[in-house]
Amino acid sequence: MEEREAKRICLERRAGFSRAKEDLISKLPDSLITQILLYLPIKKAVRTCVLSKRWESIWLSIPWLDLDSEEFPNYKAFVIFMDRFVDFSREQKSCLHKLKLSIQKIWSDQYRITRWIDFVATRKLQHLDVECLFVKRECFEVMPLSLYICETLITLRLHRIYLDSFESVSLPRLKTMHLELNVYDNDAGLESLISSCPVLEDLSIVRSVDYNDNVNVLRVHSQTLTSLSVEFDLGEWGLGLFCFGQRDLGLWIDAPRLKYLNFKHELSDSKTVSNLNSLVKVNFVGSFRISDGGRLSKQQMARNFFIGISKVRDLNISAHILELINCYLKVEPLPQFFNLSYLEAEFCSSDVKILESLQTLLESCPNLKSIVLDLTDSTTVDTSQTRVPFVPQCLLSSLEFVDIRGKFMAEPVAVELARYFVENSVILKKIVMRLGYFMPGEEDSVALKDLLATPRRSSTCQIEVCEPLNFFDYVDFF
């Protein structure tokens, strides 16, 4: 009897404790519970609906949603979930501030995403991120008019979406816009979208080589833009480049406050830039194309382009840009980059004229302080042909740091480049060589020792062979 009584008392205490806990939680206002759910992943937030009737619909009031259709049992389950969420929000007149959707949609399912976005765009939406994966061009969802006049929107990312043209576009708070692999109504529609964002600061545009996005000339005109990225997606393994048709594409940029400009596989035939006096950094990655532009020859168009970016302070150029310089700018010298203090350049080390190409660059950079040389090839060449007869101004007055990167240890071109800087740089402080993962052979060891023994024009110059190489015997800090 005593044992039964003890168990009964224990169970009653546990039940009372549970009721006390439940009562305390149920006394919290919905707004506070919603704020708690914001700190949970969406899956866990949804699971709270099974706790009690009190929690059954609270998760539907959270002001953000981050969903991936692949995390649902099937696409139908994802659609049911989204429809329920939208219906509840409509009934409760709640506001969704952030919506992020990653969707692998069924091709036959048209305009459902459009309806979802149309609803949330009228509810004080601030951040929208929608990507549709593996969907054919003809099945792209069309963005609703409400998105173009969403006065609360701050950030926007659209991936594989169709953007129509509208007479009325008003996005007064939009600061960040990333447009990836989309299709547009025409040139004017995209131009109007960009220019109708009065506080836009960050713009990224990715175009596809696999299909026509209906934009022949990409025009970027903005008085507020500080960061711009323009890219062509070459597809898997870059194979799309071989299928890219001749579409006579153009690029036009007018952004007086632009600080950061990034090009990746920029394939537009003609390029016009103006009012880029605030540039801090320009980055070129991969392919880069300039062709005849109306009355202008390739050489004239290329020269005008480089004049347009000549105020930059930090420049990263690919081997394609060097090829452009060598081929198109032989008629006239490069413009002077007086503000340039940092240069990173990709070279093909199999080019016997590598120092000649480098000199062409350095002659236009009189105030350069740091240079990084990335050797993309490892072919052995006759280094006797790489000597140049005179020294650019920056080596005599401003260059302090050189970083040479290669695939193999002590390849002749890398050593020759290092020797060139060591012998000719007046105030050079440090030269770093990062030359791959292979252990040095006998010839490599001799080459490095000869380099370390080279007379240095700068009394403060250090030569350093860096990790991950494991031959610290060649690290020199004199």
C-alpha cells in the first residue's frame, strides 16, 4: 500500500509540473513565440505545431521563410505546404519580410510561383530570393507586376525567371539585386529595371551561353551603384563556350560612384564604359572579348575601354586580357594607370615574350607597389629570350612587393622573373615564390641557389620560398 501511494504522489507531482510548464508557455503572447521560432531552422519551427492546439498555427506567423523543395517528400508536398502558408497569411493579414525558395519545379506546373510572389510582394516584403533549378527556358515563371512596385524590397535575387517589361517600375529601397540566368522581355526592360532603383548599390548579372536572354546590349546606368558584376555562365566544364553563337552583344556602363567591377567570361563583342572615376578594384576572370564596334576598330575599342578603367587602384587581369593587350594595343601604348598600386596578372609561362608582356603593363603603372604573377602553364622555354633592355619607372621608385606563383618548383620562367625584379627594383622589400608541391631536383636546387646569390639592387630585399614547399634550406631573409 505504501509503495502504491508513493507512486501515486510521484505521478501527480509530475503531472502538476507538466501542467505548470504548459501553462507558462501558453501565457506567452503570439508575437513573443514567433520571435522565438525565428531562431529555429524552418523544419524545427514547423514541428512545433504538434506540441498543442496553442502551437498549431503559430509557426505560420513567422515573418520569414527559407525552403528547398528537395527537402520535401515530393514536389506536390512542397506545393501544398506553400499554398497553406500563403492562405493562412492572407486570412491573418500577416506580413512576410523574407522569402527564400529553391525549387526544382515540375515543367507542367505554370504560374504557381508567380502567384506566391504576387502575394508576398504586397505584404511589406523586404528580401526575396527565388531560384528555379533545371527548368527549361520555355517554362520560366513570369514575375508579377507587384514585384516591380514593391516599395519595401531591399534585396532581390532571381535565378531562371522571366522578367517582363512594365511602364511602372518603382523600387525605392532596393539596394542589392542579383539576376542570374534569367530571360528578359528586351534590352529596354532590363535597362529600365536597373535605372528605376534610386538607391541600388550592388548589382550582379549572370547570363547564359546556352540560350538567348533577349538582351542584345546590356545597359547599366546608375548614379548610386558601387559594385557591379557581369558574368556569362559557360555551363558544366565550360563546354557552353564552344556552342556560343554570334549574337553581336554589347555592354554599356555609366556609373560614376562605381568602386568594384567584376568581369567573368564577359563575351560581349563591344564594351563602352564611362564616368568610372571612383573605381577601386577591377577583376577580370576567364575569357574576355572585344570585337569591331561599328566605326571603331578592335584596337580603338580596346583602348577606349582601358582608358575608361584607368583610374582603378587594384587590378586583377586574366591571360585573355594580356592577349588583348598584346594583339589590339600594339598601335598605341596603354593609357597610364597613375592610381594603380596593386596588380595581379595571369601569365602563360610558355610564352617566350612573357617579360615583354609584363613590361608593357609595368610601363603603364608608374606608381605600382605590389604585383602578383600567376603562371598558368609549366612549359619550359628558352629563358635567354626573356631579357628586356630597360626598366619601367615603378621598379625604380615604388615597387615594394612581388609574389610569383607557379605549378612546379624552380621552373625557368619563374626564376627568370624573380631575377629580373631582384636585379632591377630599387626599393623592393620582399619577393615571394610559391612554386608548387613537387620536391626540387638537382637542377631546381642549383637554380634557386643561383637566384639567392643574385646581387640585389635593393638593400632591403628579402627572397622567400613559401610553404607548402618543404625545402626551408632555400628560405632567405637577408
